[in-house]
Amino acid sequence: MSATGDLDDLQTRRIAVFLGVAFGLSWATGAAVYLTGGLTDSPTLLAGISLATVLVAGPYMWAPAVANVVARLATGEGWTDLLLRPRLPEGWRAWLVAWLLPVALVLAGGAVYFAAFPGSFGGLDAVGDLLDRLGEVAGQPLPFDPGTYVALQFALGVVLSPFVNAPFTFGEEFGWRAYLLPKLAPLGWRRALVAHGVVWGVWHWPVIAMGHNYGLGYAGAPYAGMATMVLFTVAVGVVLGWVTLRGGSVWPAVVGHAVVNGFAGFPALFFAGDPTPLLGPTGVGLVAMLPWLAVAGWLLASPERLAPVAPVAEATG
């Protein structure tokens, strides 16, 4: 099978089993979160971690990976073409792009947002106010000046997040990028990338409806946030799908997704006032995601840029 646009080659049964398990397990977990207090009033477990955090980071985020395994077992597909080989050192460029491009796009998105809303940029004064609030919660001043705190947050987001977040983002990437995207290849890579991004966004809807990423205090909540999330996942899905295709492995996407989760909130450090997350400055906002949309559009504009290396090409056969 190749990405030629021949819809007769779609493996619809395998796709249906995969989506049924991924959505069924995740949305059932979302229902459990809702019924136990939602994201904000969830019971606290050990070490101050809420039940909602455990459920979302566990069965919700890992459902796509479980769906990959179940679909293979249920349809007799076997265990080839898992895209689990790291393909290093030959695939190092995809790893590097997956690590650094999200950082650049989050920073660019923050710059676009603050250029559009200059009155909301508080600089280091805003960081100082944040430290004061955190100190009040902790009951004592934090041992950081604003500049040091910014440097620390940058290092945590860029250097540590790929390691800390990867165990959680793997659950999504092994499903969306390693299984669903190759299965949609008969649509053509451009349509496959967009389609799997839409699916990924809709999959988020239960937690978005409970206030994840955007909160609930804005006009049109939660539906505007649900639509915005789909737009964001299409843009990010194109980028993560691209590094998967070019790297011949799911691991660059795991790294890229981990960086997005760990660094997307960095521009919010400099926000003065009460932000409207639907617009930004975090990367999931409509204004702040513009650089992501620009890069995704550039990638989709040329099929040559999307041509996969051998492992992904063979996975569609």
C-alpha cells in the first residue's frame, strides 16, 4: 500500500478497532474523572497528587497505545512495522528537529501574542509578581530572583521535559503516529496528516470540556476551546507526523510531544493580568499557535517534504 489516494486500500476494520478502543478507554476515563470531581475538585491521593491527574496521565493518555496493541491482536496484524526502532544515528536530524522546533515555535507564538496584545506583556515584573504569589502559597519567599526563575523554567522545559514527559506522551504517540497515521496513508500523506490531527483533537474533548488547557471562563466555553484544540492538534500533528515520517521512528514524535507539554506554558510567565487562554500566550491559544499553523502549512504545501523513509513506507504496505 502506498500513499496514492486510493481509498480502497484503507484498512477500515483495523482503523475501526483502534479508534473504538482508543476513544472508548479514554472517554470512559474522562467520565470517571468527571464523576469524581472533575479536574479541579478531584480527591487528593498520595504526595498531593489528585485522582484526576493519575487517571489522565495513566489510562487516558495511554489508551491509544493500548489500542495499537489490541487492534493488532484482534485483527491478526502481527508485530511488524511498530516504528519502535530509534534509528540512530542515521535519523538524528528528525530527533533534533523534534526537540528544538517546538521550542522555537512556542517562543515565536509567545512573541506573536505579545505583539498583538502589547499591554499584556509584563516582562520580569510579571515574573516577580508570580514569585510573590507562589511564596504566599508556600508560606515563605522563594529563593529565586525573576531572572534565575526564568532560566530555571527554560531549562526544565527544554532539557528535562523530554525525559520527564516521554513516558506519558509515548502512550499517545504509539497510537496516533505509529499506528493511525500509517493506516491513513491511502488518503495521501497530506490528508492523512490532517485527518489524524482532527481525530487527535476530538479525542481531547472530554478533558477540554472540563477546563483543561482553556479553563471555562470565556465566551463559548467549552465548545470554542474544543474547536480550538482540534486546530492546534492538526498543526502539531502535522509536525509530529512529519518527524515520524522523516525519522522512520515514533521516538522523535515522543520527544517533540514531551517538549510541547513541558514548554508550551513558558510565555505565560511574562503575562501581566488575567489571561484568556483561548487566545494565548500558551501555545494552545488561537493567536499563539499561528507559528505552528505556518509551519504545518509549509509542510503540507509540498508532497516532497512529506515523503517517508523506508520503515514508514513499508508500514503502509
